[in-house]
Amino acid sequence: MNINELLSPMKGEKRFMLGNEAAVRGVLEAGVSLAATYPGTPSSEIGDILFKIAKDANVYFEFSANEKVAIEVAASAASTGLRTFSFMKHVGVNVAADSFMSSAYIGVEGSMLVLVADDPSTFSSQNEQDTRHFARQANIPLFEPSNPQEIKDFIHYAYNISDKYNIPVIIRTTTRVSHMRGIVETGEYTKNTTNYGEYKDNGLHVPVPEAARVMHKNLVEKIADIREESNNSPLNKIIDNGAKVGIIASGGAYNYVADVVRQNNIKVNILKIGFSHPYPEELVRKFLTENEEVLVVEEVDPINEIETLAIAGKYNINTHIHGKRDGTLPEIFEYTPDIIFDALQKLSSFEDSRKVPNELSEIPLPSRPATLCSGCPHRASYYAAREAINSLNLDVESIHPSDIGCYTLGIAPPYKMANYLMSMGASVGTSCGFSKSTEEQPIISFIGDSTFFHAGIPPLINAVHNKTKFTLVILDNRITAMTGGQTNPGIPIDGMGDEAPEISIEALVKAIGIEFVRKINPLNVDEMIDIYKEALNYEGVSVIIAKYPCNLINKQAIRERNYQIVVDDDKCVHCNICVNKLACPSINIIDGKITIDQVCNKCGVCTEVCPTNAIYKKE
Amino acid sequence: MVYNIYICGIGGQGIIKTSIVIGETAIHKDMNVVMSEIHGMSQRGGVVSTELKIGEDQSPIIQEGGADLILSFEPVEALRALHKSNKDSIIVTNISPVLPSTINQQDVDYPDVENIIEELKGKVSTVYAIDANKIALDAGHPLSMNMAMLGAATAISTFPLEKDDVISIMKDNLPPKSIEINLKAFEEGYNSCL
């Protein structure tokens, strides 16, 4: 599908849409005026698309500095009466949480939807946290679509709830729903015409203690009313097949239930939950009384299951409730059709008519771990850091706090330049802790440009004020690379594609009071090693800004490199430094000879590390 | 009936595009279709796979052993995908290897391609091993390899979509300037599996 078709006015068209594309169509059909995000997989494509079409759709879009700012932009804009949208990955909610909590207390005059993409099985994340906990903590209604069509349709429904109750709402997806493609039938779309609202002080936008008490009371009352909506919602529906066994299923997990039940003609009743917070108590109570056994199917945590157990307890219902708590289903990772098949077999006897899977081959297979790209400037930064550290001949381990981005791949040998990682920006804060708790161990930490703007600045202020000692390398590759190449405050382009002020990392760190600041192109490896050595000897916080563009945005310069990287076999002494220490994916040993492949971006770092100049640039 | 296609290979080989063409052709023929794609780290040398189900299924994941067709853009990836196959599955694999970037650091060598093909033949009913890289080069551009693979898949007797329909959707989805080359690669891929 051409993404411009997302702006097609056509109603009733069927398109093969990615979940994230359906989300864009959904908010456009719903008449959104403003959208703000910080990129995070599996929700990144929503931002990539909005970046391209926001102008044509007459929607304001920004890549905010972080998720907290994105929520603040969306919430305040919604308080002027606009319909607003924010979206992020699950861990983004942790960053946004402080303001997100308050947004429920303060409420919205217009409407505000936040799409959060969870990542069961951690395909591209540091944890499996379940956003449905947050919805309960914050008293925010939450919806769990199962496929792209439902993402689009639920968005309309959720906005109506937000409008009616002046409350922010959450659409919770998972990787398999956001990165699923399915048939989506479009609804009516007309281009947004509302860009501005009007702020009116209603006296309840400032949660000082006295007001917060009133706000919390109002919020709890709203949730009670919304629970009635959930009980009667078409998004929560019982499919009654007159069976004695029932399944309560939500989100992507529902799809496996539907397929396994159909394929094996299993007689069960199904309660599909699409509107899962507030949990539809009356509906679930009814379902429990109609079934002797009930299996709750959800990813990742047993949240609907515990709600169901509570309802059974409250009403003294004796139905056996199965799920994660009794071991019928696994407590971690995403589900698969086979996991659901096995769980259903425990409750209902039916024949196993599945085809027998082939055993895996006994031929040992090489793995394909993700690696830094050929010509990636981070490789040069890591190679140089390893060389500088090794030159110290330490008898203690060096400490390398790392951060969230492509450069986390520096964890791999031979660099081993990531050995402590928590969250966005944590490289800097954890360096402060290591600085205060270790004596001899050198600390070199790494953070990317976008991550620095996101959460790296307050801990750097902390580092200076509290007189710590470590070296922070800001890997400024001029883009938010890991999520596919979005802009950030250091890039002179904003979310609308317009020219924008470029925030200088160098000026920022100097303003914080850091005296040791070196800016360098890391492809100059020898110079880079010297700077590391100098920094390691510096008493205080030293910052190295390793500035060179990511390949993703450097194609023109790469094309203009009018030389080839070649190997002079006669000069090669087979020291294998290029293979074993630089470890560029474009350098391989084939038939005993060092060979440069076709993917080589000609960054030239290997020509610098080769001690005999056997690898060289041939014009 | 559901027809399950598992497509695998390496980032940058055009796997997602190929899968979208198949999906859109199915929609064009009023069939139901769902697809899952995993590509988080693809840009950095990782494995890419998609799962396509044409028919009544709602979930985009193929059961273990449930693939009717495995379309592998790289020989080792065909071996890695065997858990999705059963004895009646059909495998179409490209025979051109892509060495893992870390192969020199691994304890395992890249297996001999002929051994890979023999192994595959011992596991499933039919294996088509084609040199899709060569077909693409002959057609005019190495990046048309994915369309050579799509052509090969389309020639399989059980494949639920017709050649003409696939071609018409290709024309809607591929850049006009490269469509000639892509169609040529598709045609040669198709002929290689007849």
C-alpha cells in the first residue's frame, strides 16, 4: 500500500495494512489535530508515516524530545478542546508516567488517545512490561485490539469515550498486532480543518493537594461510569456455543484462540475482551456463571485473569478459572498457536490433527547476530576505546555503562563496550554511581545523540555538580538510527519536515560546566585513541562528542568516495587485526586471504588500523 | 482451507515487499489474508521472516510444522526454518549464500550448499533450489532477486494465486523504472520451477 492512500477519501476500500498504518488511518478518520511521539519499536512506523503526510493531512506532528514531553504536548493541546494523539513503546510509558498520571486527574476538554505498543518476547526492548498495569494505576480506560482493522475501529470508539468523559484513553497493542498486516476496510475520512482550540481555566487544571482530592474523586466516579460502558460495549462480546468450557481472550492472543477453536472444532464459549479497563464486571460475572471451566488468555501478565478471579471471589462463583496462575499457560513471552492448542487440550479433549513438524537439521548453523553496519562510525569509536583501555594494562575491569540505541550492540566482542544498561539516559546516571562507588576502575560510558536529548542532560548536570569522574562519549550520528532514522532536536528538521533550530550538543555540555569537551570525527581512529587516553587521565567529567553521520543519512557522501578499499596480499602479514579487533562485517577471511565485500561503505577505518598498510584506498 | 507461506532470509533482500505483493494479490482475488513480519534488527545483518496465511485464519503465526510453502531467500535460512515444515511441505530456496558478518568469529563454518539442499530434500516432499541471484543479475539488477523468488513460488502447483494476478499487483507496487527488470526476473524464476 502506498502510504499516500492513507489520505484517500474513499470509504469502504479494502487495503492490506500494517497495524501501525491502520493506526494512522484511524486517527486521521477520527479527525485528529495534533500528534506527538518519541520513536520506539514496535510503534515507530506510525511516526515515520505521520512525518511524511502530516502536512497534507493538515495535522501538527512532532518528534518530541522524549515520551514525557510528547504526553505533555498532547494533553495540554487536548485541554484547548482539540483531538490529540500520542504513541510510544511500552517503556516510553515509564518516561511519560509522571505527567501521564496527572493527565487523568486533570482530564481533557477535547479528546486524547495514547497508543502504547507492548513487546512480548522482547523482540526489540529491554523488558516485557505490560501497559495494562499502568492503565489501572492511572485510572485510564484501555482497549486491546486484535488486528489492524480493530486498531482502526477501536481508535474511533476510544476517542468517543475520551470525548464523553473528558479523560485520556489508551489503545494497547503488542508487536504481533502492530506488525501484523491484515485487510482493513477504510471508513470516511475528511481532512482536518481544526488546528487551534482555546484554553479556558476551569479551576481544575492544577492538582495542588486540595484540588487533587477533588480530581481523584471525580476520576474514580468517571471510571465507575465507564465500567458500565465496558459492560455494554460491543467491543466485549460473548460468543455462546452452549458449551461448558469458556475462554476469555483479548488482544493478539484472541487470534490464536479463534484459529485453534475453528481448526479443531472445539466446542467452547468465548468472551472476547476489547475494552479491558475498566474490566466488564457484570459481563464476566455472567460468563462465569454460564461455564464450569474458564481459561483466560492474554499477553503478558495475568491481569484479566486476576480481575476474573476477583469477580469469582466477590460473587462466590465456583467456576474453575485457568490461566497463568495455575500453570495452564506460560507466564512469560508471547503466545503461539501451539501454546494455545496445548492449553485447550488440557481443558477439552480433542484429537491432535496437526502436521508433525520436521526436526531441525543436525547441520550446525552459523548464527546471524545483529551487528553494527559496515562503515558504522560507532565501530571506530568502540575500536578506539578498546585500544585505549587495553593500553592501560589494567588489572581491574573497566566499566562501560551504555544506553538505548544501535550502539548497545557494542556489547559484543571484540569491543565489549557495554556492560551495564538500564534505560534511556541511564548511561550517564549510572556512571555517576560507579564514579562514587569504585576507585581504580576506569569508566567510559556511551550515549547516542537522540538519547542524550531524551534523558541524558539532567544526569550530566548531576555528574558535574556532584564532582564525579568518568568519560562520556556522545555518539552523535545525526539521527535517531535504531528505530529507522527519525529526526531529533540535534537535526535542523522538525516533525513537519520544516527547517528547525539545531540544538548544539557541544554548547549544551559546555554550559553545564564541563571543561573537558572534545569533538572529533571518530573515523580518525588514531586521534580518537589519543583523546580517550587524555580523557582517562582527566580528573572530572570528560565528554567526547564523536560526530559522524549514520550510513542511513550519509548515502550521498558514501557515493562520492571515489576510491575502493583493497588488500595488497603481498603486504598482508595475517595479523588479522582487521578481522578480530575491528570486526567490520565487510572484512572476511576467504581461502586464507583478507577480503573486502561488496557492502563495504569505504569508511576507511580498516586502512588506518592495518599495521602494514596492506589494506589501502585505491583511487 | 488455509495456505501457509513462511518467507525467510536476510535484511535487505526484499522479503517484506515480496510478502506484501502476495498479500495484496490475495485481497485482489477476494481472499482473506493475514501476515506477520519481524524485522526489528534487520538493517544490521539479522534474520528477517514473514508469515503469510491465505484463508480463514485470523492469527498471523503459522503453527510449528504448518507451512505449506517455505520460500527461503538464503540456503542456511531454509534450514533454520525447518521447524515450520512437515514432510508434505514444499521448499523453494535460493542457493546463493550470504555469509553472516561474524562468521570469522564463530565456531561454526558456513555449511556446504549442496549438503544443505540434500538435507532439505530428506525432510520435505519437494525442494526447488534455484540460483535467484544469478537470475536477478541476468535480468538486469541484483535487487530483483526477490521477484525471481516470487516467480518461483507462483509456479508451484499448490500456490493459491495465479501468475497474471501476481504480475498485475507487482505493477502496482514496484517502481515503474525497474518494473521491466523485475518482470524479467519474475518470469525466469517462474520458469525455473515449472
